[in-house]
Amino acid sequence: MITKRIIPCLDVKDGRVVKGVNFQGLSDVSSPVELGRYYSENGADELVFYDITASAEGRALFTDILTEVARTIFIPLTVGGGINTIDDFDRVLKCGADKVSVNSGAIRNPGLISEAAKKYGDQCVVLSVDAKREDGRFCVYAKGGRENTGMDAIEWIKKGISLGAGEIVLNSIDTDGVKKGFDLEMLKAVCDISPVPVIASGGAGCIEDFITLFKEIPEVDAGLAASIFHFGDVAIPDLKKALAEAGINVR
């Protein structure tokens, strides 16, 4: 049985890790370098680094802090934010990223997914999807959850996979930062159509939420969270111990 991955997420704005609720009201948390080192040394399987305002501000991702984070950690690193071209892929990979996450850039130019997959391999291309319920369907949002594209999330994910995305991160805006559990309905809908790994993001509030996630939807490959790890509500070693005791395979 494939082991489930536990992935902390660093949402970085102006060089600092921040966290909000439903993608709103960001508050300062810590230094990404210090936090990255802490997670690398304390049982995280991977780390995700998002420059969360790069797309909205129409600029390239900050690479100096990213390089420092990559140098500090010894676990796989996925990087996203302001990834619009193959040159952006090249830049963050040279900074030490293992995988590159595309969101708004791929919405504007879906060909970016296939171009990157051909050049770097499917395993390097992560399609991150910010989705929210609108009139009974899951809609894709761009620019850090600020802009409703009107696109159907399930159809967009199918297209992304067909173009070469090797992994899906599903961020539910409805449950983001609320700490009431992952969006199981949305995740199930995505897992039903996805032949590639799916990472659940948005809503974790306690250890039980991860147990429920992996028990209810065994197809989910990983659980991603931010605030519960950043603020010490849940320690990753404790989480992995509880998951193992619940019969869920972890590293």
C-alpha cells in the first residue's frame, strides 16, 4: 500500500509566511527559512512554497528566499506562484525546487502544462486548483482565489491531466483556514476522475480530520495543511503516530 504523505504549506507574502481564512485576512506567521527547516527536521514528507501574491501583482516569484529555503531542507520541495512561462519553471528548478505548481498561469495558457511536462517530465508538473462552490458546481478561481474564472473545476482538472499534469493539489476555498475538516465531497469528485496523485488542501483542524480524510477517501495521496502546523495545534510526529495507529500507512 502506498504511504500517505503529510505536507506543510508555506504561503509567502513579502518574504514572510502568512495565513488567512477562506483566502482572506492574512496574518504574519514566521520566516519561511526557519519554518522550512523545522518541518524538514520534524517528519514532513514534502514542503510546498507558494508566493501567494505573485500572480495578483503580475510579477515573478521571489527567488532569493526560495533558494535559501531549498538549501535548508532535505525533503522534496514544490514551488508555485507567478509561474507563467517555461522560463519560470527553469528559474525555480534552478533555485532547488523538485516540482513546480501552476495555477493562474496554466488557466491563461493551458499549453504551459504540456510544454513543461515534455521538457521536465509529468512528475515535475503540479496543477494547483483553487475551487469554490457556485450554483451547485465547483468553480475554478484564479489569482490566489480572487477571481472566478467560471470554469468547471472537474473539467479543468481532466484537461490538465490530459495535458501532462502529474499531480493535482485541490484547494477548497470553502474550507480553507476554517479548521472544520477537509472538503470530502469536492475531493471525492476529483479522485473519481483522476489517474494521478491528488493532494487534499484546505480545512484541516485536528488529527482526526486527517484520519477521516484517508479513511473516507483512500484514493487521496496526501494531506496538505498550514495553520494547524504553523501554530503548533498539531505536531507532525504526533499526527503520523495517530495515523499509523488508525491503520493508515505513513512514512
